[in-house]
Amino acid sequence: MTLQAVPQPPDRTGGRTGDASSPAGLPIAGNDVALSFENISMQFPDGTQALEDVSLTIRKGEFVSIVGPSGCGKSTLLKIASGLFPQTSGIVKVDRSQLGYTFQDATLLPWRKVLGNVELLMELRGFSPEERRRIAMEQISLVGLDGFAEHYPKRLSGGMRMRASLARSLALNPSVFMFDEPFGALDEITRERLNDELVSLFMRNGFSGLFITHSISEAVYLSSKVVVMSRRPGQILEVFDIPFAYPRDPELRYTPEFATLCSEVSVSLRNAIEN
Amino acid sequence: MTQTQPSSNLTAHSPVPFTAERGTLGNLLMLLVPPLVLFGMFILLYAMVRANLEPHRQFLMPSGYELWDKAFGLSDVRWELLTRSLTTLGIALAGLCISIPVGILLGVIMFRATILERAMFPNIVAFQSIPTLAIIPLIQTALGFGTLPKVLIVAKFTMFAIPITLLLGLKSVDRGIINLFRLQGASWRTTLVKACFPSAAPALFAGLRIAASLAVISAIVSELFFLAGRGGLGQMIINSKIDFKYEQMYAALMTATFLSVCVYIAFTWLGHWLFSDWHESGGKET
Ligand SMILES: Nc1ncnc2c1ncn2[C@@H]1O[C@H](COP(=O)(O)OP(=O)(O)OP(=O)(O)O)[C@@H](O)[C@H]1O
Ligand SMILES: [Mg+2]
């Protein structure tokens, strides 16, 4: 288990080989698997069938987004990967010691200031106080919360809380990072800005990403692959390869190619919801 | 009458401040009105009772003048009130020193496992339901008349609220926070100390305030039954009744009430000081 301090230059770089479907410029190359779901089904004890036979592989350095109707089991999939619920059947392959996540809500400890919250995971992993503080301050400024280190979560906006939560996870420099609608509560402009920041974090830290969102343009902008899920019980309906090279140019959003891809995903999602 | 004036429901609203601005006058009123109302009600009741007493029974409700002349005005009575207050306060605090740790321990044990909760909760309720006065002869036989039985009586009175409120607080911890700890492989103890306790602390403090308000009263009740040795305000109440010094009895009663309120306020302030920064009950709006 590596516990290096972040930020750090991507140390897993190399020329990407072999895989035609991936866009150029991904921070990590190779075909190694970072996270894979094999025939996952999930039925809750109360009988709710949330997922049915979901298979999905995220290779190292890939950024995969999932879109799907509300209640289709996206959060459940992430929770299964993290180990919070046991799946009913199927196999998850992942190195959990290297797994980072942001939950759908920020889950900050209300009695700790932002700094204390960002330090929390490092504290639980036994980092020294000086190291904790140093890394936490770096992460806080990385997510744009400079000057808010001594604020209680109660006094932050929803988006700021989410960023604090993001900083908390980033502090462990995970090599696989799962995000559950981290920017759902933000306005379009702030969301786009944070998307740009996330892409640069992705380039810089070189993690593998699994990102859940309801925003199609966000999914297309961030990802090398977009997965569309069906209504509950969730199944994978379609997978779109997003060919645009990394790092992504903010202007990409205004290109016709981008719009075309978004509308394709949109049509697919519409079918998912209506059928 | 086809064309009526379009009625407009628009009204002008001035901004609503977070907490209503009070200003100096408002703050002064805030400070003065509650005690004045309290005091006024007290005087009114007092006057009504006194007016209805036949003259030869008016000693039951001494006048303010008599209260000063025969009790608060005398330096030896004042000294007695002070020393006896300290004795009573000592018993009350010693009782809390037992009931708070024991109560917290019980709360944590019940939180540890549902089976322990099922096993212990009825016992705690049953223990609380034992009428203390009825078992005082037993306590006297078993433990004598010293300080210890008084302290234990205070502990019995004040314990109940603590495990109940603590358990409620511990059980209401945000699942997401627990999950966060679980995913890092945190031990039960770490989770308890870093997640459950801080989260339950405001609820626990509600219990502590109840306990604090009962501590002085129960100390005085215990003194009424354990008269040996130099006692506190409870003993003074009994002694002054025996000696027909009703003014001193009232003085002791009033001091006891004052003491009780002080202990309650101390715990309330402590809670406010600890939690106002982050907890919704704290009252700071910004
Ligand atoms: N602990 C649970 N017990 C029983 N059913 C659950 C539980 N958690 C989730 N579910 C059910 O599983 C289904 C999928 O929930 P999930 O939270 O994964 O949806 P989602 O795709 O993340 O939705 P959204 O986009 O609204 O966040 C829902 O129908 C929900 O009712
Ligand atoms: Mg969800």
C-alpha cells in the first residue's frame, strides 16, 4: 500500500498501447484492470431488486461515467464496490486499500472544522499529525477552499461541503476513485469549473475514475467511457466510447462533435427511462 | 360593474434578519423582564397566601422584613447558610460524580449490543421506579448515617436520564459517518470515540441538565433522613422547624432553590460553550 503525499506527478505514465477505443493523452497507460464488476446482482433484504447482472470493467487510467434513471442502482453499485453492502451474486475485483470515494452527500463531521474533516481519513490511517496537516492544507487549497479551513460545515454552502468531502478523499491519493454525483447540487457554471478542476486532478494524480452523474454533458466531458443504465433493476444498456483527447479543453463543450455525442447518450438514456 | 379594479396582493417586505435585532433597549429588556416577571409572580402568590392566613398563623409565611431581620440580616445565619450550602453542594456533586460515569458506562454498554440493551433497559427503568423514600430504612440499616448513603441517594436520583439520553444520541449517529469509518477499517472503539460520542454529546448534555437539576433537590431530600453529623441545608430546614425559626427555614429553602438553579445553569453553559459552534441547538445563526 502506497501512502505518498499528494499532489505528485503521475508516476504511472507511459505510452498507451494496444487499446484503440481509448482517447489519447490518458495519464496512465496499459490494460491492467483497476476495478471490475462481474455479473453483479443485488437484491436488498426487503426484496428490492436493485441491480441485475451488471458487468463493467474500468482499466487503469480510465475515467468511466454512469448515467441512468434515478433509483436504478448506481449508488448501490458504488457501495458494493466499496464493501458497504455485500452483493447478492457476482464478483467485484478491486484493491480496497487504494479505493477513494465521495458519497452522494458530503457526510462531513459537523463537530469538526473543514481542516479536521479533511484530516479524518488520514487520521484513521495513522498518518502523523504534521503530515496530516500539511496534506490537508494542500488539498483544501486544491479544491478552492482556501480561507475556509477553520469553518464548521454548518457554515458552508452545499457545493463547498462537497468540495471539502472531495478534498478529504483526495488526501489519501487513491488510485481508484469513485464519485457519486459530487456536483449534483451546483449551478452549471460552478459545475463546469469543478469539472475542469477534476480533469486536471485526474491528469495530475493519475487515478482510475468511476463517476456517477445525472448530467449528460458532464459525463461526456469528463469520461473516456459513458455507461447508460436501465431502470431498476439496473442493467447496462449501452457503453459509449468518448474519443476526445486528454487533457480536455473547456472549449470542447461548444464543438459539434461534443453535441453529437451528448445527444446520442441522451437518446439512449431516454430509451432507458421510457422502456 | 364589469370592470373592477385589479386587486393587488403585493405587499412590501423589509429584509428578515437572522435573529431579530434587539438593540440596547431590547437587550436590557431581555435581561430584566424574565426575572421581574418571575419575581412579580412570586410576590403576588406570597401576598395572596399571607393575606388569607389568620394572624396567629402568619408565622407560616414570614414577611420580607422578618426574613431580613431574623435570617438574611444576621451574619451568623448568613454564615450558616453558606457553610451548609457548601455541604449540600458537595453531596450533590459527589452524587453526580458517581451517576455521570456510571450512566455513561451503562449507555455505552447498551449501545454495544442490542441484546445488552434488551437485558439492561428494563433493569434501569425498574431501578428508577424504586421509591427512594421507601427504601431509606433499608439504606440506613445497611450503610449507616454518614455521607455515603446521601451521596448514593443523589446518584440514584440523577442517574436515570443519563443512559437514556446518551443511548438515544449514540443511536442517532448519521449512517454515512459510520460508513466512512467502517470503510477505513476503523475499530469499534475508534468509531465510538471519534464519531458516536461527539455526535451524541448534545443529547447527553440534555440528560446532564436534567440530572443537574435533580442533584441539589435529592441531596436535600437525603439530608432530611440522615440527620447525624453536621448536615447541609436539608438539616437546617428540619432544625429551624423544630426551633420554630420559620424565617431561617425560608432562608434555607430559598438558598437551596438558588443553588439548584446555579448547578443547572452551570451545566447549560458548559453545554452551550461546547456545542454552540456546530450544533443546531447552539443558537448561533451565522
Ligand atoms: N438499504 C436499502 N434497503 C433497501 N432498498 C434499498 C436500499 N438502498 C437502496 N435501495 C433501493 O435500491 C434502489 C437503487 O438505489 P440507489 O440508491 O442505488 O439508486 P441511484 O441509482 O443511486 O438513484 P439516484 O440517482 O436517485 O441517486 C432504489 O430503488 C432504492 O429504493
Ligand atoms: Mg444515488
